[in-house]
Amino acid sequence: MRILLCNCNSPPSLSLTPPQKPPPSLFPAAAVWTKKTLITALSGALSLTLLVSSPSPALSSDSPPFQPPRPPQLSTPLPDRCNEEEEEQLQNKVVLKPEFVTNEEIVQEAWQIVNDSFLDTGRHRWSPQSWEQKKEDILGTSIQTRSKAHELIKRMLASLGDPYTRFLSPAEFSKMGRYDITGIGINIREVPDDTGSVKLKVQGLILDGPAHTAGVRQGDEVLAVNGEDVVGKSAFEVSSLLQGPNETFVTIKIRHGNCGPTQSLEIQRQLVARSPVFYRLEQVSNSPSSVGYMRLKEFNALARKDLVIAMKRLQDMGASYFILDLRDNLGGLVQAGIEIAKLFLNKGETVLVNNRTASASEIVASALHDNCRAVLVGERTFGKGLIQSVFELRDGSGVVVTVGQYVTPNHLDINGNGIEPDFRNFPGWSDVSQHLLKCNLHQQG
């Protein structure tokens, strides 16, 4: 759906369904405060079928990578054309500060986000008519305090009957920073040009963040990261290249606007990036073969890159097979799950799962299983087949909204059901090979 779900080189089994309704207006003309920021897509969408709500066309990123002096706001996207006067006007546009936002406006902003983005999967109590009536009921009264506004938002979201759509206090929202996808306070989108090629543009940036302070502006094109040309790479790949430990530096080459000068900027990251990957080499009993064991704790922006490093090192150490341990992995970034599943789609492997294997973990497990690339060992998975996005409200709080759902490549609905493993206990390697062979023969037949 949005930038984190965009995947131009998906495996053959991935097929996205079109939006279910026309795209909403991102910035309604009624008021500037209705700007909203999509911070992160949490958990869920490598599947044969992805159902999404209508996408907002402009904003997508992960949570703020640091604690700014005021809630981060995204500047207005630049038009994709050469017009220096318009670009300057947009860059200088004043963004309202939280203290100028009324309690009523905060509640209406949350209402509008749900109205534009919430996906009704048929299991909720939502309808366009009832939701419109709720706005009239709530905003017909005076909201005296900010805490009262937050309480009204909580009740409003609870009325949807969706356990995953919820309110985040400013303190809770700030913790979402661990899902930052660049570490320098920008998000990137893939923009096709007139020649049919794709440019990587700065979709949004956190005001006063590292990139903004260094001179990056909305609409700039990213050309290289640490001297590496990024032409042909996906937005997610480039975002991962920008990642690194807190307070380290990354050099990016950008072109300002669409026809401006190029510039190389050294930017200090402001994010503590922890590797989610643990790996070791195991010797197979009564066999000369070795197995590369990799445990993935969460699907963050470092997951794919660190997993590739682990696989390469294990192969150099002599690993003939891989075990991917997803037990107790509750999910994370959707695109990270998609990218990791692609790593294994050409191999036969083993995936360990349990009842706390959820969301993005279930994406990977089902994609590999249904494509006959892995056997699942352990317990039935948790069963979360819905996708959430996190939106920032203008006072630094946020709302988590269900915006999509996924099913497995074999068209099974995971949500509430989970995935049944092939084996409860770890099988012999010959059993794994036979199981995958039967699976492939069944698909071909």
C-alpha cells in the first residue's frame, strides 16, 4: 500500500489487490491542522492477496528517530516538476505548532484519519454512516481539556470493535522511534519519471531532524549513500543503507528539487540501532553437513541487512542448510518481512514457529511454506492477519489504525486462525526434503 509496502520486484506469488475506494484527500481544505503523518506500517503483508484501505498518496515513514524539542511534523510534499518559485513557497510554509491546535481539532483529526484509512474487514461494527454520526455526536460538545480529548478518541476508536485500532499517548508514541527506517529523520518514496525510470525522492522529513538540519529538503532526489550509487534500488533498500548505530555518520548525495544542483552531505544518525539477528553454526548429528541457525527477534529496518550478513558468514563457515527461528517474534515492519521472505524463496529451509510467532513473522512463514520453500516446525502461530499504520496527531499523540489484511499464498485467512506447522518436533533432514518434494509435485499437478 504505502511506501513501506511498495515492492517493485516482488516474487511471482505476490499479488496486490487494487484499492477498495477512491483515494481520500490527504489535506482537506477545511484546515491546515488536518495534515496527518503516516509513521509506520506495522506487521503484515507478504501474501498472495493484500487487501488495503484507500492509500493516502503522500506521507509515509517510520517513527521519529530521536526526541525532538517538539512533536515532529512533515513538511508539505513538493510537486514533481521544476518550478523553483513554487518549491520555495512550499518549503517556507508555516506549520502550526501543537499549542495552536484546539482539543476539538485533535479529536476531529483522529476521526478523519479513521474515516480515510480504516479497513472494514467485515468483523467490525464500523459503517460510514455510523462513523459520520459519531463525529456529529462528539464534536457537538465542548471539550475543555486535552485529557478529555484523548479520552474521547479512545472511546471513539473502541467503538470500532477492532482490538488493533487504538490511541497512543505522546509518551507511547515517542517509543515508536525504534521503527525508524533511516536514522536521519527522512522517508523516501519511488517516483517514476517521464522516461519510465524511477527516482528516489525525499517524501517527508522531520523538521529540525538530522537530515533537515544538514540541508536536505522535501522533494530532493537521493543519488548515492556512502559513495554507493542507489539507481535501481528500492526505497526500502536505500533506507536500510542509511541505517546505522547512534551518532555515527552517513554521507548522502542528493539533487535538490528536480533540476537543482547536486550536493554531498554528511549527516549524523540519531538512533540506537540494535541488530535483531543472532546466528551460530550447528553440526548435524551423524552427518558431515552443518546447519546455519539464525534467530530473528523482530522485523526492524536492520533485519534484512543483518540477516544477509549472517547467511553469508554461515555459508563461509560451511552451512549447507538454514534454520530460521521466528519463535516469540511478534512482527514489525511489513516491508522488512517482504524483503526477508524473498531471500529464502529460492531455497529449501526450516522455519521454527510457536504461538508467539505473529504478524510479519506469519507473513514470512506462510510465504515460504506455501511456496514449498520451507517446512514449519513447532506450534500453531498466533494468528494476526491485519495490518496497522501509526499516524501522528498534532499534539504529539497518535492513533494506530487497521488499514489492511493479508491471506497466505494458498488463500488462507490467518487472522484469528494462525498457521498449523508441518511438524511438532524437529524432523530429520530426509523428512524435510521429502516433504518439500511432495509439496512441489502437488503444486505442479
